[in-house]
Amino acid sequence: MARVRNFSAGPSALPEDVLKQVQSEILEYPGAGMSVLEMSHRGADFRAIFADAEASLRRIAQIPNTYRILFLQGGATLQFSAIPLNLLRCRAGYILTGNFSKKAYLEAQRYGEVDVLASGEADGFLSIPQLNQAALSEAGVDFTDLDYVHICENNTIYGTAFAELPDTGEAPLVADVSSCFLSAPFDIARYGLMYAGAQKNAGPAGVTVVIVREDLIQQGPAQAALCPTYLDYRLQAEHGSMYNTPNTFGIYLAGKVFSWIERQGGLDEMGKRNRKKAELLYTALDQSHLFTCPVEPTSRSRMNAIFTTGDPKLDAEFISAAAKRGLTGLRGHRMLGGMRASLYNAVSLEAVEELVSFIREFESLQS
Ligand code: PMP
């Protein structure tokens, strides 16, 4: 069976070049006489792999030395706890834009005072809410009092994304970028901390990248008595993410993905490709008489496009007919139903073109 067009939300498509390289090195990593799976994380070979991965990420995303990069485990989900444990001294603000930001908010509530600064729940999370500064200050929210403001920049389930980052004033912005990491250029100086589960744009499941401004972690965890040693950002930074055994294979593979991005032309090129892919799909959906994308146009994600015929039976038929053509991973999240096409970096323009022509073909067969 040939490789399919994989539109899964994560774990998701990886660049074929990367998989082939891994295949060629799996028995014997060049010069090591063993597989990367068999290496000590403290040996010279793995240390070089780790250093190359970090250096490559710093180059592609232009991350200066004032930010620390951590490669941790436990998924983005464990960061929902790590963030308040490290940064929540008094009060934090959360913007609710879907399931994951809500989970992050509920987790933070266990550790301190947390304000909801805006929520898209009233319209089913199908648009990104604006921060109403005037209303917030009337309600007594002062951004200078907030240890941080948390957002989920791209909402994998609802297919929405922040077109622009919110103005959080003095409060550092903390962003879950799991499903948009490395999909376009970004300015790290706008963030106090960003984190991403790697399994969408950056590698396999099991590695979580945390990029954090050094001054935010210098004092150690805000909740020192509660914070598990593993989740102490300062300690992890001091140990180069090797307080314990890291996910060696995951970091190796993420490093390969970073180099692939570099060889393709970096984040500028990723951004251009992703814009083109998303435009192609959303234009087809907007022109369709059968399919609709329910997301408010200015809030649409370039990474995850959700759509439906409005008829669950017909949606199921579409998903199964598409799979027969090798277009897979299109079933929408169980909370929403319908379809979702994830258009991460490793999903080619050709794959999206095939999906769009299948959408048109399926529609023409219905009338
Ligand atoms: N945040 C976002 C935006 C996600 O898409 C996901 C997973 N799909 C998570 C958090 C949770 O990530 P994990 O499964 O790595 O804990």
C-alpha cells in the first residue's frame, strides 16, 4: 500500500525525507555503531544530536540566548500544570478559545487566582474573542497585577486561531502553540513562554518544546512546595532538559524536522506554503453548495480547517469515500463531528489539491 495523504490532527504527517533519513540511520547512527534508540543520553553522540536540534531550532525561529529551550515529556497537557506551578505567584489571566485553553484554565485554578479575560464559549468557540480592555479595567482587572496571560494560539478542535496576538501590556504572554508551532515566522519577543507538543509540526508524540524567557524562571517555581522537581523550569534549564532521561528518539526526530524546515527555506517558506494551502481549501469550501466551514472567516486556522455538510450521515459517507482514495484522517473531533483537515507543514500542496478536487467531485455526485 502506498503512503496515504494524512490529514490527521496529531500525531500527524511527517516529512517523507525525514522518515527516510531515520530509516537509513535506525540500525547504525553514523559513527556510533548503534542505533540512536540504544544510546546513552549522556554520551557524546546523543549530546551532539541534542545540541544540533536546539541550535537548529534557535536558527529557524531566531531564538536569542535570553530564552531557554526545554525538551520535556508529558505532552502539552502537563504544561497546563507546569505553567501555574512555575509562574503563578498571585494572579493570572486566561483567554478561553476552546477545549485546551479551558483545560489549562481549570488546571491553573488549582494553584491560585485566575481570571477569565475573554471567552468564545457563547458562540461555540467558532470565533476568537477580543480583549475588551475598558470592560476589564472596570471589572478591576489590572494587567500589571497579572503574572501572565495564557492563550491557546491555534485551536486544533475548533479550527480557529488568533490572527493577531492580544495586547497583554506588562503581563507576559504564555501561549499554547501545539498546533501552529513553526508553521510561520513568529517574534519570540512577544512571548514570555510558548509551549508545544511536538506531534503536529515538530516531530513525534512524546516531546514537548517549551521556550521560556530566562528572567521568568530565574527565581525558581512560584509554587515551590508543590511543584514536582521534574516540572521545575529553572532546574530543567540548569540540567539542559536532562534532569532525568529525556525522550531521546523524539528529540533526535524533532531535530531532523527542524533541519528539514531549514533546508526548505525556513519559517518564511513554511508560512507561504501554509497560507496557500489554507486559501485553497477555504476558497473551495466557501464556493461549495454542499460543504460549509462554520468558523468566522477572520478567526480561521491555517492549520486545522473544520467543515461539514450539515448531515452526519453524509459526512460519514464523505469521510469513508475519501479514505478509499487515500485521503485519511479527515474525521472531525468527537466533540464536534463533521470533518477536519489538518494542513501541517508536512502536508504538501499536492495533498490539499487532491482533497479539494475530491470535495468538488463528491459534491457533483450529490446533485
Ligand atoms: N493543546 C493543543 C492546542 C492541542 O492540539 C493538544 C493536543 N491535540 C493539546 C494541547 C494536548 O496535547 P498533548 O496530547 O500533547 O498533551
